[in-house]
Amino acid sequence: MSEIKLEELFLELTKEFNETKSLVRVVLSGRRRNMQVEHERIDFRPVLIKDELKIQVSYSDGRQMTSKNFTAREAPFNELMRSGYANIHLETTSETISVRISKKGEPLVHRESVAKDQVLAHDRSKSRLLDSADPFLIAVGISDKTGAVKPSKMDKYLQVEEFLRILTPALTAAISAGHVHTPTEARPLRIVDLGCGHAYLTFATHQYLRAQGIPVKVIGIDIRSTARDRNNQIAHDLGISDSMEFLAEEISETSLHEADVAIALHACDTATDDAIAWAVKCDVRLALVAPCCHHDIQAQMNEIPEPWSLVTKNGIMKERLGDLLTDAIRMQLMKLSGYRVEAIEFIGGEHTPRNLMIRAVKTGATPEPKEMAKYDEMLALWKVKPALASLLNR
């Protein structure tokens, strides 16, 4: 029965898509159960190029987006819509249709009559998510008193922007798939920044999501009491201390025991493991972790399995291999704990050498026995005992 309903819906959506004079945009995102999709998100929108109406298709991997233009007839909407996406959002000039396909293959449809305009401009410059003159950017020291980003803080500003570009689709997809609850004023989204430091990211996350109409409660944790006092004072001065606070605590010993989203940006060495362990133990639904230095596994890489000595005889290559092994093991441990885990580029290497991010969504899926076998084989091969494994009692 569900296949019939779904096919009828696909036919309706295809018909709406083909009405190019009224089409505003379509977004495909999420992944249906037991299906794989090539891209994290796909956007369709009509554009006018040399007086000819085209369909621009933009493919996103969660960080970068590439676009290609098609004639209306050649646009691969029908094929991509059926390829395994769980969420379909279609807007016309008079109606919005939002579809979520359940685990059982049942289409859950929401319709809303709302007027929208077509925007047919082809080239749209990449807009900044954060106004450099935002009071919080001035307060945390990224922008000067005139609202201009300080040259010495430009890399930090770009890191914060790119993080928000990763967070937003990841959060939207997790909410649409039911992995994260829909936030309300009565039950806001609980976000914890583990090892927040100067709290650039903490404030940016709070201010940006609030500006998008998403109710949030954001808490920053850092071991230093000076950071806690400074950041709480900034929150007070900005008038947002009712939905934002900072604690001076060790990540491994924090008094917090719950969150919907956990973020940890460049927590040093095993502090990253503490952050991941906290997220797993507290059943955090979405975790975004950008690891920093990796000394734990590197210090244990003493008995090198052949032929890997070809790599490890060079000090810098051994260090980079240790980084990769550490993060691969972390990801596998999260997978074994019921998370869907991916490694993505956080920001270009010209801005920071630590540009890998672990993105994990708690789906509760039971890992296959072969995944545990792969993990055991990796540890046996390198004769290492990861700090995270001890923290998770594995």
C-alpha cells in the first residue's frame, strides 16, 4: 500500500516540478532506511540564463556545493527524487509541500498555502552568515569597534562561518529524520560546547540559530574559571544569559548529563576523547567534533606492522598516519555505539592545519558483527589501546 501512495506522490511532485513558471525550488535531503544516496543534499531552482529558463541543480557534500545547469526537460529531478532521499521539500509560487518518508516507506506529507516569488538570478554571491558588525563578534574580539573583522581574526571568523554552514544542514536533516526533536520555546534545542575557550563558536551558534527562529539553550564548558567569568559577562552584556551560560569544569567531570547537540572544536589530544565519550554516554543525538593534536595513539606506535615502516620511518608521515588512525578508531567506536559517522573537511587547510571534522548522528542502529571485527583487527595490528575505548569501557 505504501509503495502505491509513494508512487502517486512522486507523480504529483514531478508534475509540480515540471510547472517551471511557478516552481520556486526543491530540496532533497536525508537518507531513507537501507538506502544510500550520493549527495547529502540536492537543491533545484529555476534560473534565467541568456533569456532561457534553466534548472540549476546544486549538489552538497555537507560543506561544499557544486552546481550544474540543465534544460527543464533534462533536469534529473525524477531520478534523484527516487534515489533514496527521505526528505523532499518543494516550493511553488502558491504552495509548499514537505514530505518525509518514514522507515516503513510511508510518505508523511505537510501542505501549506503560501505565496513565494521566483528568484531567477543565475549568479548569487556567497553571502556571509554572520554580519561582521554583530555585537557578539565585537564582544568576543573577532571584530573591532567599527564592526570590521580584525585581520588577525579573519581565519577564526571564517572557521566560525564554515562551522555554521556544516551545522545548519546537519541539524535540519537530523530534525527531519526524527533523530533530533523539533525545538520549541517550551523545549529548546540543548547544545553543549565542550572545551569552548574564548567561545567564538558558542556565541555564534547561539546567535545564528536564534536568528533563524530556532529556540536554543547553549552551554559552554571550559576548565578555566577566567573563561567562564568572561563569557558569562559577555552573555549578560548581550542580554542573552537566560538562554546561554558557561561553566568552569573538566569535560570528563562536568555536572551536565544531557544535550541534543554536542560540539567540540579543537579540544586538545584526549580532551577530544573526553568530549566524544561524554556525547556517547549522554545519548547526544548530533555530535560535531574537530579533533586537535593526537598524542595518545602516536605514543603507542612502537611496533610497526610491515610494510608500514615505509611510512613511519619519516617522522612527519608517522605523525599524520597517527592522526588518521586515531580518528578512524574514534569514528569506529562511535559507529559501534549506534551512530552514523562521517569524516568531512571542516575548512580549507590554508586557514588551519586541523581541518577534519567528525560528524555523528545517533540513529540507534545495531552495528554488524563485521564492524566489531574490523575494530578488533585494527587494534591488534597496531598493538594500541585507545583512550576513548577505556572511557567507553570497550
